[in-house]
Amino acid sequence: MLSQIKFLFFTHGLGLFQQICSKLNFCNLSLFCMKRENVLIILSMLVLAFFLAKMFDGGKMSTGSQPTQELIYSDFKARVASGDVVNAQIIGDSLIEGFTQDGLGYRTYIPAEDPSVIDYLRLYQIPINYVPEKSLPWYLKILINWGPFLLIFGIWMVLMRRMQGGAGGGLFSIGRSRAKKMDPEEMKVTFEDVAGVEEAKDDLRETVEFLRDPAKFRKLGGRIPKGMLMSGLPGTGKTLLAKAVAGEAEVPFFSMSGSDFVEMFVGVGASRVRDMFEQGRQNTPCIIFIDEIDAVGGSRGTGMGGGNDEREQTLNQLLVEMDGFDGMEGIIVIAATNRPDVLDPALLRPGRFDRQVNIPLPDVKGREEILHIHAKKVQMADGVDMSIIARGTPGFSGADLKNLINEAALGGARNNKTELKLADFEWARDKVMMGTERRSMVMSDKEKRNTAYHEAGHALVSALLPNTDPIHKVTIVPRGRSLGLTAFLPKNDSHSYDIDFLNNRITIAMGGRAAEEIIFDEVTTGASNDIQQATDTIRNMICNWGMNKSFGPIVFGSDKQLNVLGRSIGVGREYSEKTATEIDKEMRKTIKFHDEKAKKLLRDNIDVLHKIVDVLMKEETIEGSYILELLGQNKSKVEPVGG
């Protein structure tokens, strides 16, 4: 029975050894051996395999190099009686070994019920030798019996530590906070490194003044907000602003992600919250920054695990800690999220997050300032006008603009340039917005000409209509999923649009399809996105913006939507079937009107359309100013492309 137990333990140990080897990428031995921790694991597993082999062997004596067979006790006595046994060596009280007449070794065990085996061997005149059973020292017995278990426990501890991301203290520090502390001398970010969010910087400067001189606010009985919640789209600079506050105030900065609080073990998140605030109290004044707080601060009662799951316990502890420490302690909590709508109301009440700071996307001036900050790190030619890039990147966040500068630097390095010009930044902008140029894409002459007329139709209609954005350039070089592009360069960011601008926008969208139909008397799938944009604009004008004379200033439907598992699901419409039919008829009538308007403009200027296409077929890319020259208009409608 003991042998079977040891055999099972041995096989399970080998299975564990194989699983650990596969987890540690044992095939890549050269890289594996470079890590000291991995080498220790290898040595530990080799020692473990040795111990398992010794346990499986059971300390059995060997009969030399001769093959040995196990005999049951009755067969052994029968062979002794038949004269087949040559000799017998008794080992201890239970084992007999020896050789038979054919030179084979044998082994058998003496049952406790038959102590007369020596007399039996003497009866048949078998030579007998007695050897005392060898015993190991007590410390080796303990090592062999307990060593494998200790090694397995040690390897398990190392793997658990790796699963925790290498946090100090191993398994016993699982409840410790993972907040990264940055001392004042390490904080190199200040408000000068942040641009495009001047209003948010003004709100945060008050926090900096409190951390520098708290007595100034206490004289009048004022209380600095305990918490500040920064919300905004990804890449708008929420984390950068928090670092800038710590850098300006010259105080310790603790940074932690909301997902770092939540673990599979119940109570771990709450323990980490307590430990994080305890560290903050020991380093006052300081700033505690929690990024992506929606991972732990979502509304309670909406989860699948009821009211006692780990995330909600962590949130409860966070609420208690923020309500429990006094604002005079000098601890300010700054949190960031992309989704403030999902946060628990108790987290947003005054006394916890007293102030909410919205971080919007930068406007054209802010984008230019951000570009100048990041452009300091690259070699740039003199005279590069960043305002052109800023005007051509509406909707870009600070992270997008930083990536644009980096793409320009990488592209310039590939082309062996010593400095970057405006053309390099425009190339990087197009790459970020639409993808890499697909110059290797094979297009037939017919498809290429069709694309040229399509893009020329957009550009020509835009140039002929008033109250439109200036044309920047037209290209038929494929990028991403697009076969061509007509780019516009607004002079300023627009926050609201009038009816004329929106109507012209619809006509421009239909210009590409109209040109295809006029020239080739057929349409292609290339206009699918244009039709979608035109349809969405018309529907919004009728149903949401009150810009249709037939229906007047009324909203059809509402913005109320159900949020299920992070996705918005629209509710049923709030108007009758008859109204829906009238809306469909009005949409059809409007889009047909703009399609005919685009065709008329193109037919009246068909010669200019052909000239634009001829140049596009040769050059592939033309500037907007060229189209205005063909029409005899003033070039001031579009800025020339530099570089």
C-alpha cells in the first residue's frame, strides 16, 4: 500500500513538473537561464525529481547488475524445495534476496506469521547470510520525507508572487496597496507641459496653492475639496494633469489604477484601499491619484453578484475612507474616468469628490499649443506652421497629436531626413486619420478613373458652394479602406452649424456619386459612406434639430436609452406609424433634391471636372488652391500646402 501511495505521489509530482516547465517557456532555454529566479526554480525541480525518485525506489537493496524478479512467498518455498535456489541473504526482518540455479536474482518478503523461514532454509542446506537493514540518519529521513512538500510549497509561493505582478512580500502582501509612490524630486511634469485645457488648469491651481500654503485657506475657514474627479475622453490628458498638480505642489504622488483594487479573493480590494490611505497619512501632504476609477466605483446593485461581491466591498471601503479622513490632513484624492455616468452617486456627493473637472478635446488653439510642446523633442525645420496641422486635426486628443509628431519623426528617419518639414507632419496626419498609403494596391485604369471623378465631384461641388470649409487637398492614393480622399481645412473649430452649412454638407456628400452617374451612367459602392453621412444629417435635421419646415421645431424620439452590459440599447420610438411614414418621405425628398443639385453644379462646370480628373490621374494628389484657380476664385479660401 505504501508503494502505491509513493508511486501516485511520484506521478503527480512529474505532472506538476511538466506543467511548470510549460508555463515557464522551457523551450527558450537561453532566455530562461538569464533570469536568476528561473534558474532557482529549475534547480528546485531537479532536486524535487531526485527526492521523488528516491521515494519511489523505497530504499530497496540491489542484487548487483543481475536481473531481479519478485517472487511470492509460496513460489519461493517451492523453489527452495526443488533445489532451484542457490543462496539466500536475509536483509533485516522482512526481505530475502539471492540467486537461482540459472543465475537470475530473486527477491521476496517474509511474512510475520512465518518466523521459521531460517529453519526451512537449513533443512534444504541453503547457504544463509544475514545483513542488517541499512538505515539513514534521522535528518536525512526528515529531508526525504518532508523535502518534496517544502519544495512544492516554495515553487507555489514563487508562482503566486509572479501572478501578483512581482509585488514585494509575496503571498502575505496580497492585501498591501500597489500604489506607486513618486517623490517630489522625481516629478518633472508641470503645468507648462500641459496645453489645451486652460480651464481645467485654473481649477487645479487652487489645489496646488492649498498644498503649498494651507494656512491661507484655513484663516477664513475654507476647506479644500477632498476629492477631484476628472472626466473626459481617452487621451485628453487626465493623468498628465494629475502629475502636473503634484509637480507644481512638490508633494508625494501616489498613483494606482482602479483595476488594481479588485482581485479574486474577497476582501483584498478593501484591504488595499485601507493600506493606500494609511500610506497617504504617513506622507502628508500628498496626492492620491486613482486612474480609471469606474473599474471599482460603478453604481452598486447592478452587478451579477448581488450586494456582497468583491467590487462592491472595495467601493464601500473607498467611501468610508474618503468620508473618514479630514480635509485638514493634507490628502487630496484625484480620480480620472472616461465614463462618469456609471459612477455610484455616493461617490460623487459633496464631501467625497467635491469638484468635477471636465477635460474636453482641445480646440484649434489648444491643438497648436500641444503640437508645439511635442515638437520640441524632434528636429524641425524653420518656418513650419503648426497652425495648418492644428486646423486639419479637429477632434484629435493630446495623445493623438503626440502620436502624430512621433509618426512624422519615424517617417522622416525612414527617408533619411535630417529635419522635419510641414509635408512630413501632413503625411503623418493622413496616416493617423486614414491609415498607411497602399501604393502597392493594384487598381485597374477604369477603377482609378472612377475614383478620380468621385473625389473631383466632392471637391468641385464644395468649391462652387458658399459657406463651406476650404478644400485642403484631393488625392486618389488608397489609404486604409478608402480609395481616395477629399480633405478640408476649417479655419476655426465649429460648435454649432446653421441650416445652409448643413444643406451644403449634404450636397457635397452627394457630389461624388453624382459625378460617377454623369460620366459613367452608373454608380458604385464607393459612395456608401457618403450616403450614410447624408442620411444621418437629414434625419437629425428633421428629428432632433428642428430644421425642417414641414415638421417644425419638434423632436421625434428621445435620447433616453437603456444601458445593458456597457452598451446602449435604444428604446421604442415615441411617434406614430403615420409620422414615421411622413419622415421617410421627407428624407427621400430632401436627399433627392441635394442629389439633383449636385448634378446640376457638375454639369454646368463639366470642363473643370475633366481638368481636375486629368491632373489627378497624373499627379494622384492636388491642392485645393488649384481647383480655385480653375474656377477663377480667390486663393484666400484655402491655405497653401507648405513644405
